[in-house]
Amino acid sequence: MVRTDGGGGDQEADDEMSPRVPTNYSKQHDQHPEILLSSVKSNNVKPTAPPLPLVSPSSSNNCIGIFSHSIPIKCVVTGILGCSPIMSNKICIQDSSVTMLQHSGKMGWRIKRLNDTSHLRLV
């Protein structure tokens, strides 16, 4: 997991971005962070590792990079789209591709990029 403060090309106004750190942030959030995708919960997805905190109490603008294999990405995308988990077989995610998701308070989850391999053309 990588965290940075700004610097990306796909930035929107700071007040549009979330998740935000609640004012009552406590160590309990570190042990049991809330899952933002309720559909992931409904699919009985069980984590194989302890959950990571989604936000840091000290930062005001978070970009979080998560590096994963294609199957978890497919599961998250089908959850965002509200599709059946079986539909994940219809989504193709290439090796080394970039999928960018964004969450805002107004719009909820949005897919900004899916299976983008344009960075590989530079090599």
C-alpha cells in the first residue's frame, strides 16, 4: 500500500473527495476499519489478512495505491457496478494494468480507469 498527498493528474476539489477522517477517530478504527463497499460484505468475502486502516488521522488528503492481482480487482469492480459476482468472469484485467477508483461524498464510487496499459507503451 502506498500513500501520497496530492501530486496526481486526476485530482478534483478537496471537498469532493472522501473517505474523510471522522472527528472521533480512535484506535478502534485501526483494528476494525469500516468497509466502504457494502456489496463486498454481502458477497461473504473473507479477508486473508488483517484489514488496513483506510485513512490516516493526520492527513487531510489521501491517495491510496493498492497493488493486487486481477481477481480481487474484478470482485471490487463488480461490487461497484452492483453486478453478480459471476459477472467478474466477463471482465478482463491485463497483467500490469492500472485500475483507478475514486470515492466522493456526492457521487459515491466511480471507475476512473479500468485495465489501462498506456504506461507500458513508454517502455
